[in-house]
Amino acid sequence: MASKHIALLTDFGTEDGYVAAMKGRILSLSPQVNIVDISHHISPYDIYQAAFCLNNCYLYFPEKTIFVVVVDPGVGTDRPGIVIKTSHHYFVGPDNGVFSFILEQEAHQTYQIEYAHLDWEVSPTFHGRDVFVPMACLIANDRPIDPYVQNVSQAKTFLTSPKKVSDNTFQLNILMIDHFGNIILNFHQKDWRKLGYPENIGVKVKNHEIKKIQATFGVVPPGEFVLTWDSSGYLQIAQNQGNAAKTLQITRDEIIQLYLW
């Protein structure tokens, strides 16, 4: 059987043995699998950060990679678990928004895991080890998952479209503030395309106006703010060699105004 890859993304850290338990389960069920650690240092319970991290990397993994994402504040509740199949990859984890970008960007089939049909022991507080890893290993072993899932037509997403306020003004939400303090907004290059690729575009944030989209950070002097596209095609507010979010005292729940002139 050809080797497959299972990629793990969690908020577990590495000091408590939770990641090791998942890896041990994988190696017991699918010893031929290559295990890849994306990150285990997502901030606890931060579904948005997990989704953003996954979006930044999944396209660059080999075909048939199985992504197991466990950032799961609702573990053991009526929160469903899901398996998503796209044309190139599989995704297994909680239906809580961690797969928002996958659902938005990929043609997919979604399956809800039927817990009552699982014929092995499941801890209500550790679905990563006892639900999501065994489902991933079934896929890796080329075994059918049909006895344990049902087709569903939709899954949970937190992504929203820019809100049009007037012909020239939109309200944007913050998707993520990354490690560098870049403020990543829910305005994608496809939204820009729909507007006709306007050059005269800017954002208003606190008492600052930042005009025109630049190619990269270094086109402005150190310390200045700049609008660029992030590597996944989302508009971001950055500060060259600085931390835009800290300097502007911005939190994720704030609204940013985008305008055309």
C-alpha cells in the first residue's frame, strides 16, 4: 500500500502528551502513514487562527493528504464531527468553522460523522484521538467510511462577504491578526476583480487612512503602514518592520472601512 500523509493541526501544545497520543493511535492503525505536524501551538480554542493556518498551507501538500484539525472548544457536545473530501485532499475534524476557507474555495463533499455508529470506545473529551484519527486512518487504509457517516449539504463557516454601505464604501471584518501583527481582512482579490480592479482604493482605521494597494511591505519606509495582498489573496494592513495591530491598537472584532475615490 502506498504511503499517505496525515497532517495534524491542534491547539494542544506539546507538553501534555495529547499530540503523542494521536500519533500513537495513527501509527497503530496505519503504520505506513507519514505524519506531518503543521502546528500544535494554535492559541487555545482559537478556531479563526486554526482556519487561517490551514488555509496558508494545505494547497502545498501532496494529493490525498488527510488533514486532521483539532481546535475544538465544543468537544463532547452536540457539535458534529465532519469529513470533507475535495478533489485533492481530505479534512477531518469538528464542524465549528475550522474548515471555513476549504468550504469557500474548494469543490467538496461533506460527511457528518455518526457517533452512534462508531464501533470503538470514544472519550467525550478527546475526539481528536478517538474519533478524528480513526476516521483519518480508515481513509489512509483505503477502507470505506460509509458505515460511520452520512452526507450533509453544508457545514459551518465564519466567512462573510464585504458589506456594501454605499457605491464607494464597504465595511470589512478582520479575519486574522497574524504573528507579525498584519491585519488580514475579508476582502479577497476576487472581490477586487468584481469591482473592476480599482487603483484608487484605501482603508480607514482609527485615525489613519492607508491608500492604494502596494506589491509588498518594503515599498514604504520602515514604520509606515501599507496595504498589500497576503499570500492567500486577502487584503491586509501591515506596518513595514513593525506590528500594525499593536501600533493601531486593533482587535479582531473591529470593523474596518474600505473606500474608493
